[in-house]
Amino acid sequence: MSRLLIVAAVAGLTFAGVSTYDFVAHLDRQVHSIHCSFVPGMGATDTAGSSGCYLTLMSPYSSIFRKTIWGGLPIALPAMAVFAFLLHLGSGSW
């Protein structure tokens, strides 16, 4: 069971990390193509900004505290903390 938890936590941490990286890269005006697939980095890229992935990334619900912090805190950042905790929990060093 702990191996399954470790694999799932690593996958979730990777996906949340890629999502956070995309969000921060767009905040720094490093506009780049977005990979819109289940597996980060795979699939066709969207350079025109017309996909649902781009719309979701730029929606007002993709981050919190937008008025307090520049750009806001991406929702994927606390998700990284949760998956890191699950990884720690699954590693047995609890």
C-alpha cells in the first residue's frame, strides 16, 4: 500500500509542479506554449492560447490572494505541499 501511495504522491507532485511552473512562467511574461495533456510535456502544444488549458490557467480561479500578492498564489502550490506530505507519509519516516 505504501508503494502505491509513494507512486501516486510522486505523480501528483510532478503534475502540480508543472502546473505551478506554467503559472509562474506566464506571470513573468515568459509566454510559452502550453502542453494540454494528462501527462505533463506530452501531447500537442497550444501556442495560440485558444485551448481550455490556457483558459483555465489564466482564469481568476487559478490562484488566490490576487489582490494581495502579485499574480496570486497558484492553487497548484498548496497541492504540491499536500503531495509532498503524502510522499513523506508513504515513505515510512513518519
